[in-house]
Amino acid sequence: DADANILEDAIVQSEEFSAKLAIFRSGLIPPEQRWLQLNAHKIYDKLSKREIAVFEMRTLKHTFPVIADALNISVSSAKTYWRRCLAKCEKMFVSPIDGNSDG
């Protein structure tokens, strides 16, 4: 049992480290593209929990039937959540250099 607990703790620490490293590495984007990252955070804060779940799965290239099955929703609902995400994200894809962004 002690060895199993040590292994579990090591796995948890590894996962936490990987998550923190991913966040840190995300800061290595070129300065001229950082507006995308900043705007993304604003958009994520506006998404519902269900929209975030669909958004995450869709950006990992899961199909709508797979998403619907995983989230126990209809394919039509999965597509609706995706369209809502895209509508909320629309502003994020406009560069402030173009003068067409809130960021």
C-alpha cells in the first residue's frame, strides 16, 4: 500500500508539473502574437462549461458524434455549442494591428 501511495503521489505531481509547464511554454509565443493568447483568456471566461467541453474536444479534432456521445448530448446540440463558441471567438481572430479588435 505504501508503494502504491508513493506511485499515486508521483503521478499526481507529474501531471501537475506537466500542466504548469504547458502554461509556462505557452508564453514562448512571439510578442506580435501574444494578443491572441490574451484575447483567448477573455473568450474562455465567456464560455459556459458545456461550451468549453465541446470546444476542447472539437479542437482536439473529435467529431460531433464522438463529442455528443462523450457529453451525453445530441449531435445537433454539440454543433450548436460549437457554433456558439465560434461566435464568441470571432473577435479573437482579428489582429489589433488591423484596428478591428477589442484587444
